[in-house]
Amino acid sequence: MKIMVTGGAGFIGSAVVRQAIRDGHEVVNVDALTYAACLANLEPVGNAKGYVFEKADICDAPVMQALFDKHKPDAVMHLAAESHVDRSIDGPQAFMQTNIMGTFTLLQAALSYWNAAGRPEGFRFHHISTDEVYGTLGDEGQFSEDTPYAPNSPYSASKAASDHLVRAWGETYGLPFVLTNCSNNYGPYQFPEKLIPVVILNALAGKPIPVYGEGLNVRDWLYVEDHADALLTVLQKGENARTYNIGGENEARNIDIVTMICGLLDELRPKEAPYADQITNVTDRPGHDLRYAIDPERIRTELGWRPSVTLDQGLRKTVEWYLANEDWWRALQERQGVGERLGKVG
Ligand SMILES: NC(=O)c1ccc[n+]([C@@H]2O[C@H](COP(=O)([O-])OP(=O)(O)OC[C@H]3O[C@@H](n4cnc5c(N)ncnc54)[C@H](O)[C@@H]3O)[C@@H](O)[C@H]2O)c1
């Protein structure tokens, strides 16, 4: 299959590209190379047969149309987005532009291409979204595909809007689509502004390890390569016009994640004092959702997919990867905003 992947130079997109190429697909990677992109993530496939990179902005309608006409993909996997909640609090406009207008622009280009191609039934527009569109949970319960949307941050509101656009283009114009809403990802190549890399890198640098509030927020953590596998499964086996929630079956509080990472570093890169001594509570994020949890019943029963990696295994692999790939993350620490406290408001 020839797949157009948007945002393929980012964290999850690059994992999708690497796996799609390993599985024998052709990939056209469309990415604007924002601050969050890193072409080094694609070194393992850079020279692979069937891999093409196109530097382009999904908000650029003529360019998107030209890319569809040039490459004639069998499917689109749409991951390009502004993705950091803290940045969305300080500067929401870029999130509205890329996540909403960019998705609209891409849908229009895909629709026009699909109509011109005779509306092939096998075509799929796969929109990759987040469980954050469902808002927050209390101590009990899980998000299902029927949970009403109640996004709380500018990021999750922009993703919710994009999900609605994709559904509407399916209902109104018949564009074949699948939609996935996934829990928090972690693993190799995650940009050093997200929780898990921040914890690892601050610990190694001897700096305070910031924990928002009391660290009691719960997330359902999914190893990024399992997410890539789930996405390719949904693309190929998912039913048209259906949503699938993807979770890691690995709920943990932020403070527990941080403590686990400190324990792994004590073992793998020992120093005199335990790394946990560096843990520092900082002002919480405004509107910080307390808990997310995914009910993975649909993807498990209908598509036979389950995560392969437990949180213990995934965190160990992740810490080992950051220890072995210092050149990769050092270069990214120079980028704008990295290492600063963002999204505090006021
Ligand atoms: N990270 C998570 O835990 C998580 C969980 C669920 C869903 N998601 C979704 O998965 C997708 C990928 O997330 P990620 O963490 O890999 O993000 P990321 O920030 O690491 O990567 C985003 C990529 O999109 C590109 N991009 C941004 N704006 C663009 C534009 N206008 N045109 C073309 N390319 C553009 C960037 O250059 C970057 O390479 C996003 O849609 C996000 O909402 C992420």
C-alpha cells in the first residue's frame, strides 16, 4: 500500500513510518519540519526503497493538492499537529491553524483527489487523535468510543474540532475514514519537552525533576511502537467510518512514573545520591485533567489488537534508549522553549 503520512518527522509519525517501511509499504512523509520535527528519527529508513520525504505545510492547499496528484496514495495517515499542551496554553493560535485549518485543508485535498480517482472504496483517511478530547475522569471509569467530547485545553479542543471535521467529511461527502483516539505515548525519539524525556534528561543533568502539583494525575501509558502497530492495524482492518480507542492498559500516576524512572537510572547510571532526591513539586498546569483511562474493548475484540509491552518493560527500553542516544537529544535541547517552564498562565 502507498501511504501518505503527515507529521512523519515527529515522535509518533516517525515510528509509523519506520514500521510501515519494515512491513513493506511505500511511504510519502509530508512534514513542515516545525520545532518538534527531527529528520534523524528517520535515519533507519532514509535510504529505503519506497520512502519519499516532502517538506510541506498541511495548511497550504495548492501544495497538498499537488502532492496527492503527484503521489496518488492509497491511504492517508494524518498525524501532523501541534501536540504540546503547555505550548497550547501560551500560544493557542498555531494549534487552531494546524490542527483545525490544516486538517480541513488536507480533507479538501484528499476529497478532491478521491473524487477525481472515481471514489475508490478502499481509500482511507485515517485521522490520528487523542483521548484528551474526552476531557477528564474521576477515580473510576474509562473512556469508550461513545464518551461525549469535553476537551479542556486549547490543544484538546483543537483536536476535538479536527475529529468532528473528519466525521463530517465522511457523513457529508462520503470520504472513507477511520479515526483513532489514543492515550499518552512514550518511548524512543520523544521530543525533550514531554514528561518522560524531561524526567530522564533533568535527572542526568543533576537538575530538579519537575512534577506538576502533587503528581497525582493518572495517564494510561502506551509504548510508541505499540501505537504505530495499532495504527497500521486499524488502517488495514478497521471498518469504514468507525472510531477506535487505543490504550496501553498501563494506568499510572505521574509521580509513580517519575519514581520508576529514577529507580531505573539508579540501576543503569548509578551515582552517589538517589535520583529521586531531585524530584521537585512545581505549580500545576491550569486545567490539568486528573485522569485518563481507555476502555480498549473495541480494538481488542474487533481487530484482535493488544499492546505488547508492559509499563516496566517500556520504561526500561526508553531509559536505555536515551542513555545510548545522547547525540540525538543534545541537539534538540537547543530548540526554542525546550527546558523552560511553559503553560503556567499569569
Ligand atoms: N504524543 C502523544 O502522547 C499522543 C497521544 C495521542 C495522540 N497523539 C496525536 O498523534 C499525532 C502525533 O503526535 P506526536 O507526539 O508525534 O507529535 P510531534 O509534535 O512529535 O510531531 C508532530 C509533527 O507534525 C509536524 N507538523 C506540525 N505542524 C505541521 C504542519 N502545519 N504541516 C506539516 N507538518 C506539521 C511537525 O513538524 C512534527 O514533525 C498528533 O496528531 C497528536 O495529536 C499524540
